[in-house]
Amino acid sequence: KGDQGLLYRLSIHIGHRYAFQEDTDHALRCYQSALRYAEATADSAAIAFSHVAIGRLQEQRDHWFAANRAYSVACAIAEEVRAWDAWQEAMMGRIMVLNHWLVFDEAAVLVRQLQAMPSLRKDAAYHYVIGYSALMRKDSLQAEAHLRQVVRLPGDLRLKRNACEMMADLLKARGNNEGKNYAEWMRTYNALIRQSVGAASLGAIISDAQEKDNRTRQQSTRRAVVFGV
């Protein structure tokens, strides 16, 4: 019906689902559609969030220059319109890119800017970025404090899995038996991720199978098709 705002929200969430399933080609097309819909509504915050989503996907694809470009555009737009949620997400993305490039001094500058921002959300994603940055600077105590928060707070399963893996390595290096717990939790999160991806993929297959089964039953009551998983 031409509801560009609704089309934006649908595209961005479908893109997130494809990205979680590591179907990056479909995810990128969804995010690009979301960006077009956001631009059609002239919603600056939505435009910034679309660039953030594209940046994360390019990071997932190991296209770090493209990721940095998308995050930088998102930062500029979000800061101009004071869309602080989008600005925080874009800043965290840029920090992760700089850590990947081993540009720790510049990453530390962005960390200080992030921590001084208005309306800072100290969620699991924030603690992951700060903890990872500390780990890259070999500040193990600060890294441990923030990574523990990632595991405790609600958040993305993959962030939790990665935080558990880092914590297991940190504690193992110190000879701390607690590292075994984090290693076990990491395996649990891996199983949950596989289960989530499998269920999402299987849902479409089961739905299609049920549709065919219903058609078959309507055509002839003598035939019965059983679908097993």
C-alpha cells in the first residue's frame, strides 16, 4: 500500500534474520531495500540504522573498508540529527573496525567519545565492544569486567558465545578453573545458535510440505502423506 515506514521495518528485520543465518547476499539486498525506504521517508535515524546494518554485514563478510565507510556515514548522519541510539551503534562498529586494523590509539579515542555521549546505553553490545577493546590493549582486568557483563545481560547469542570464548582463554591463562564454566557455556551457545538457524530454515520446508499435503488430501481422501523431520 506504499507504507514506506512499514516496508523499512520489514526489510531491516528480514535482513537481520538472513544475516543471522549467514545468508549474506539476501541480507545485503534487504538492507539496501531498507535504506531506499528510509530515504523515501526522509527519516534520518532510519537511514543511519540502515547504514549501521550494512556496516555490520560487511564486517561479517570481512569487507572491512566497506564496513568502515558505512559506519562513518551512519555516524555523520546520526550525530547531525542527534539520533543517539544510531550514533552509538555506528561508533561501536567503527571501534571494532579499528581494533581489527590494530589501530588501538584511534580506537581508544573513539571509546572515550562513546563513553561521554548523552543517553549512553550500557547493554551487552556496549560491554562487548569495550571489553574487546581492552583485551586488544592487553588490559585483561578491564576486559574481564566487561566481558562478564556481556554474559550476564540479555543480548545476541553470538556476542555471548564470543565473550565466553574470550573469558575461557583469559581465565585459563591465569590457571583459573572458572574458565571451564565459560568454555561449557560457549558450547551451549553454539548449540543454541545451530538450533535457531536450523529451526528457521526448517520452518519454510515444513510449511511447504504441509501445503502440499493439504492439497493432496483435498484431491483424494485415499492418499495420506506423512512428513517426518
